Amino acid sequence: MLPSDLIKLKKNSQKIIVLTAWDSITGSLVEESGADIVLIGDSLAMVALGYQSTLPVTLENMIYHANAVSRGFKKDFKNQPLLVCDMPFLSYQCGEDKAVEFAGRIIQSTYAKAVKIEGAEEEIQCVISRLIRMGIPVMGHLGLTPQSYLNLGLKKQGLSLQSRDKLKKDAKALEKLGCFSVVLEHIPEDLAKEIQTNLEIPIIGIGAGQYCDGQVRVTADLLGLNEKHPPFCEPLLKGKKIFAEKLQEWVQNERES
């Protein structure tokens, strides 16, 4: 799948499913699930690397894990899900030239066909415009943006009139720049619906309600592998508890045998 294919899915009212992955095992699982997009999210900072936020993850980390994920794919390249890689903190906030260099490394060194960038400030819009003009597809990300949590906090966005208006303008701006889709994270459902209706590119929600063109979830949250999970992602099973109990049972049996 190519980034441009997503617009066809929206026109056909076909829901777009995005799951994160961080190694070859999860890459294999999400490919087998039938997800349209596999996102190498910087959430791997917490899921795989033990950090408390996404800020410490590096470009090298993202490239390493993107390659690990793609090694888990079993389908031929043409039929694999679209692989999108997050650009980590400080890989695009330090100017257009560095952003092109770092995004180019992701595209050149991995099987990712696009990058995802948080925010739509004036400087970020210049970066996004430059990347797209250089041939690198970009997925936007608005609303709760984890890389900005020191300023914005990890809380629902778009609650005030001013915030709502800004999100609508930012989403329109990202479409105009050429983003092939936009992630809306943790915003009111009616606001997400309004943005989805007014944009031709797909709107992918995470905690943004049912009216988005698709949904993205952190696979570790869905499988119950994390101690905590966001309010908009109830685990499908108590994965960590189940695995821990089974391993404890095996260890005990081995000791007693």
C-alpha cells in the first residue's frame, strides 16, 4: 500500500486501521491482523525501551526498530501494509535541512514509505512543506501531541473555542501542504467529525471518537501489556497478567520437576 491509496479508502468509506509495532514479533502480528498501516510509533520509548515519555527516543532507535518490524513481515513488499515511521523529538524541530536529512535517513535506511510529524506551528509547516517537495510523504498529527507534553500536558485538547478553531485551521493547513492524512489524538468527537467532513484526506483518530476515517492504537495497550493505558483504549485482554502467570507456572514446575 502507498500513502496515496488512503484517499481512495476514504472515498470508498472504508475504515482505515493503524496499529503500532516495535519489533519483528509485533510486526508479524499486526501484519497478520490485516491492519492497513503499521506505525513505528515513538511510543516504543515506553513500550520497548523503558522510558517515561517519548522524548528520549532517538533517530537511531526509530531506524533500528523500523527495520526490526519490517523483518517480521511475511507478505511480498507490494502487498505489505503501509509502514509509517514517527520522526522523534528534535529530528524535525531544528530546521528544514536537518529535517530533510533525518527523514531521508528513515526512508533510505528502512522500508518505511512515509514519516509522521507532530504539530502545525509555522516552523513545522515549513518543514512539512519541504519534506513533501523533496519526495517524502508526511502524515500529520494534531491534538494531544506527546512530544509537546511539557507545555501542553497529556490531556484532552480542543476544549476551548480558541483551541477548536486552531485545530480546524491547522488540519486544513496540513492538507493544503500535501499531507496524505492527519492523526487527531484525544479531542472531542464532534470536533473530529467536523474536521473529517471538511477535509478530503483521511482523518485517523486516537481517542477522537467514531466519526474519523480510521483508528490508530498502540498495540501494547490493546494487548494489555502496559501497566497503564489511555482512557480511550480499553485492553482486549490482560496480556501482562496472563503471560506473567504462565511464566511463573512454568518456572515453578521446572523447579519441582
